[in-house]
Amino acid sequence: MRFSYSNWRWLNLYFRFPHFMKNGIALLYSFQQRRNRFGKIFREQLEELQRNRSLSFEERTRDQFQRLKALLIYVRDNVPYYHDLFQSIGFSPESFQKFEDLRQIPLLDKETVRTEKDRLISKAKLGPIIHTHTSGTTGKALHLLLTREASQRAYACVWFHYTWAGIQRGDRIATFAGHPVARPESLKPPFWIYDPLENEMFFSSYHITPATLPFYVKALAQFRPVLIRGYPSSIYLLAMYLLQTGRDDIRPKAVFTSSETLFDFQRKAIEQAFGCKVYSYYGNTERVAHLLECQERNFHVITESCVIEILRPDGSPASFGECGELVCTGLFDRAMPLIRYRVGDMGIFSPDRCPCGINTPILKTITGRVEDVVVTPDGRHVGRLDHAFKDTLTVKEAQIVQEKLDSILVNIVPREGFGPEDEKRILRELRLRLGEAIQIQIQKVERIPRTETGKFRFVISKVPMELGSNKQ
């Protein structure tokens, strides 16, 4: 049986192990994942990205257009959904002459991907296939297919970003993310495990409290990471503790944040606490977008990997400086290609060329992924709870509402077949992340209201998340 963080039987067994055996499990997991992330394709893609740093904007545009046209021909010939769609709208990839022609293809949303999944899968003979899933920021489960080649190319984009700060493979990495490395109710360290294969320490984002912060900081100082990466909400809490205690002995080369919006106040505190630059990375499990923030705080579109559109509500292109919806076409994956895919986030294109010298289209800001966190009675600040719904396909939508410190309400819009076992699974996954002290009520609803701007909020929390705010 392969180890997986989403496998409840494995986790129950894992939690019983002594710490040295948990580190062994981390090593096993790393061996499993290494083939999918790092290999010949990874190295070749990283080298190509490095070579292309000097390309002019015009050269990049021509290269991106050819990659997009090749993808359109491929999906017409190999993907039933696009073969039928192109026939029905009279679209011919061979006559594709300019980027604007892409607008002839209808937008693709998550619900269509879910209902048309089988027809979106390529018929071509491909290499190893990775089955993955995401719930994004909406609590909707979405199962996806990805070639190993595409996965390695995507990880090359991530590591290309790290090289901007002088990070190299093998450097010590401290990761703060949603890995359930310790029991949720645990109050004693360690709240981390070490992977010697990747020289990476995984820190739990679920156990950070005013009481546990000294343990986190001590472990981090002993590890001496060259790179700190992960959720900005978790890294910010560490930064605030360092600033409050006057510690300045943790000095990585850089901090890279992802999966949540990095707020200006968080950036300022993190840079001051760790004495280095903070970079934000935008990507998604679907691998349809790779946007890398440089030292000028511009988000660069990695044109080898994707095509990005920003649209108004009526579907027309937003002007430079105008906020609109991100619509992305991934250029890497051939197993389940997604064209003009609505990722559910918002952004703003800039008309400028970046002073950093990398000549790509740039976004001044990405305004999506603003997720409130849930504050537990013992003072933990828990974000990215969408993981709890990843494997529940009978949930159409979910939303978590926290009015009081000791309880949350989970609103579920059920699909046909949703039943008691699904409720148990969701409750179990939430308990894994939030512990036993908080009350969790699940209620079924017909719909979940949107904001005035039509946006869906996965978490609505009215409990303050300042450090130590649980002491009321």
C-alpha cells in the first residue's frame, strides 16, 4: 500500500509511530514523489527556462503562440470533448492565426470538468499518469489526470522561481503547509518531520499557537533553513513571534509563499523578522498557471507553461489596470488538457515591462485566494481547510462559517447520493485539522450565497486571528 496523507488508515497507523519512524515515513513518501517531480524532464525544463530568461517579449510571444497552436491541434485529434466542441463551433486549429482567436472557444469551468471528465481525457498513448485532486478555494472536489512529464515541468517552474533568490537543489528547506505530521489534538512537540532525501523539514501549520511557537522557533533555528516556504498565514505568525521576542538568529536566503494571498502587512513583518526578501508564487493543482513574483513585486507569466487571460464579467478582455477574472490555458499537460479554464481568482494585467529584465507579461496583483482562517479554542490559526472536501465528490459546494471561538458551522450543498458516510468523512477530516475542542455542526443547504461581486467565500470567520487573540 502506497503512503498517502489522504489515506486515513495510513494516518492512523502513522500517528502511533515514534518520531524517528515518522521521519522514515517522510522518506518513503519522498521516494514515491521524487519520480513524479524530479528527473530528466525536470532538468531539461529548468535549463530551458534559464536559457529563455534573455528572450525578448516578441520572441516569447511567438514561442508561446506556437506552443498554444500545437496544443489546440493535439486536443482536436486526441481529446473527445474538444474534438466535438471544435466541430460544433466550426473552430479549426490550423486556421488559428492570433491569440484573439482563442476567444472562439467557450470558457471551461470546474463543473464542466467534473461532469465531462471522461471526455476530457486524452486517447493518446502517454507515459506514466498521475491521479490528483483539488478542491481549490471553493470546497468542490475535482479529480484530475496529469502526465509525469507535465508534473516535472511544473516543478521546474517552481525551482526556476527559487533560483531567483539563489536557492539550489539540496539546500535546507523548511515548509509550512497542510501536512498532518502530528495528531491534531497534540500539545507537545515535535510538530514537524524531516525528509533527508530532499533535505526538507515539514512543519505542521495546524499546531501553531502562542504556547507552541517557542518550540517551532527553536526547531527552525536548529535546522537553519536556506529557504522557508509555505502558507503566508503560518509564516507570519512565526515572524510576529520573532519580532516580539527580538530574535534575529533565523536568516534564510528567501521566503516563498503560496496557496494564500500574501498581504502587505504579512510581507513587511516576514521580511523584517527573517531579514530577507519574500516572494509569492501563484499556481494550482490543475497546472494551468505559473505566475512568479520577482523582486520588483510583479507576477511574471511563465509563457512556456500557460496562456493567461483576464476577462470582464461579460467575457470581454479587461483593460490594463482593470481587475478581472483569471482564465488560464495550461500548455504542459497532455493527459487532461484544460483550455480557457476558469480558476476562480481575480487579477490585474500591467502594461509595463518589468525592470527585473525578464520580458514576460506581468500582473501587478492577484486578488483571489483571500481565505479567512479558523481559530481554534487552543489558539491555533488553521487555513486551507478545503483539503477536508477533496475526496467527497457528493458535495457540490461547502462553506465554513465561524461566529464564535468554540464552534464552526459547515454548510453543505449536497449532490445526489450524499449521505451519513459522507458527513462522517468530512467531520473526520475536519477533526484531523481542528482537533476535538471545537464544535462542528454540518447542515445541508440548497445554495450558498455569493458576495456582492459574485465571489464565493469558502471560509467566513468573525473571530479575530491576531496572535494570542484566543485569550478572551
